[in-house]
Amino acid sequence: MSTDDADFVPPFCPNPRCQHHVAPRDWRWHAHGTYQRRASPRCIRRFRCAHCGRTFSTQTFSVTYWLRHPELPIAVFHRTLACSAFRQMSRESGVSHTTMMRLAARLGRHCLLYSEAHRPVGPIREPLVIDGFESFEFSQYHPIHLNLAVGARSHFLYAFTATELRRKGRMTDAQRSRREQLEARFGRPDPKSLELDVAELMRLAARQAQTLVVRSDEHPAYPRAFRRVPTLAIEHECTNSREPRTAANPLFPVNLADLLIRHGSANHKRETIAFSKRRQGAIERLAMLVVWRNHVKRFSETTGGPTPAMVLGLASRPRSLGEVLERRLFTSRIGSPEVLMRYYRRLVPTRRIPNGSTHALKYAF
Ligand SMILES: [Zn+2]
């Protein structure tokens, strides 16, 4: 992941206000000395933009920009996918668990941008299978759905959104009155939240007007959500959720994605204490899993096969996590839809944590 190679050529000016940030053609820069840092690699080359005068270094283009422990990101990425909890990871690497949490959030942001930079362009050429992955934030009184849109043929995870829901289903009298207390104090989710977030999911998955086959269970919010996206002519195919969850089930691609999320995320295990305290954290962790699923993981761990990105013709071979983390990505160079920027800035609120941290750094944004 080091960018400290002698033949490193700065790819563009890192200053978002410089004309050579997005259009590096005919860009000129000068060498601007070196500096020493404590973490390895120690000697870092500096540069100066001949156009705007901004100085920067090889590190400016690295995922480890401004990190005190540049060796950690790949290890944390692996550990996250292997279901370690933050405190477990921090014990192994000797940093605090809050450092771990910040790093995981940064990796999540990187993965949001990575997915955006490596998504298929043009209309979707396969049916989409959608579903709400059930989990919760803070406590079981605050269920959430992670809405997923998966390609029926490629198994590519095109998009996801996160929705807070009202606790429903069987409850004891004590639980019911606890819910009432909590709702009186913290308010309750918008009853339309699922419909709105599934509409957002469809807009994120299919960016242009097209006809599209969408498969789902019989949740009544889905048809209402589709009507909110007039650019898509959706042919909706429903499957009863009580059908056996085999490979022959039309919802198999999304059922398999659910399974992989449950299998590869400590926060979504049943009866765990590593559950997400904030929906925001669940989003970041899911963003990492999506990149791994789409670009890194082959179809079968034993017999190999292509990644979903390869099936869509986006890549000719699987990426390694090291390659995914090779270069820092800039929001200013990757135009992202508003909902993704909300996720990126950590603006997803959790009722029970009114002052959750947001992401508003000036330099390592
Ligand atoms: Zn510049």
C-alpha cells in the first residue's frame, strides 16, 4: 500500500479547487523536497502543483494518509470480514478500540467510494432481487433493515440502503410498555421509512431510465416504493417468503447475500454483544462487505470461479484487499448521489445516541 516508490508520479492535483484535480491533462508539478515520519516508509517525497501552488506528498494519495498506524488497514479489513469485534482487534494490534472504530469507519468510507468508482455504467442487463436484511441498532427496540439489490445472474450487489423500523412482532407486556416509554422519549420512525429507503435503493441501483424485472418477497411497501421511481418501468415478480430457501428459489441471490452478510459480520450475529450501536456503523461495515463480495471473493472458495464484477465484465480477475486499498479515493473526483454522501459524512442518526460523531475532517476527508 506504500506509495513511497521512487518512480511515483502524482496522478492529479489533490486540491479539489484546482482545475487539475479532475482534469490532470497538461498538469505540471515540481519536486518539493522530502520529509521524515515515524511510521514506515519513513522518507516521503513532496511535490508542489505548478498551477495552484498546493504542496502534497506521495502519502496524499495513500489510504494511510494521516494515519499513525499505516500497517493496520489491510489487517483490520481482513479481521472485520472474519467477524472480529473492535475490542478483539485492538487487543491484537495494541491500539485502543476507539482507534479501531475510527479506522473501520474510514475503511467503510473508502469502500463506499470504491463501489461508486467501480460500478457498472449503463442500464442493468439482468433482473434485480431485493430484500431487507434484518438487524438492529443500539438495542432490540430499534430494528433496522439493510435493503439490498442483487443481480439475479451476476450476484453483484448493486446498492444498499439502511432503514430504521418500529419494533413489531411478539412482545411481552413489559416489553410493550418499555417500547412506549422509549417512543415517548425518543420519537418513533417514520412509518413510510421503508418505502422511502427502498425507492432510494432502486434509484441507487439503476441510475438511468429503463425497464427492469425486480424480484422480491410480498412485502407491501415494495410496490409503493417502486411507484416513487417513475424513471423505472418495473415488472415486479413476488415470491412468498415461506418458499424453501434453496438455489431454485427466485430470491436465491439475495438469500445468499443475506447469508454471507450474517456469516461475515460480527455485528449481525444472533445473540451477540458486537451488534452495531449505530446504524451508521452497520452501513460502513456493510460497505466493506459489499466491496469484498463484488470484487474480491470468487464464486466458490473451493472451486474458484469469477467474482460478480468479472461476470459483469468490470474486471478480468479478482482484486486483492491490498489492491482495493491501493490508492486513496477523493469524494471530489467521484460524483456520488446525495444519499451516499450522507452515509460518507456519517449523518445517519441513531435516536438513542443524539451526539454520534460525524465525518467532517478538512484534510483527510
Ligand atoms: Zn493544483
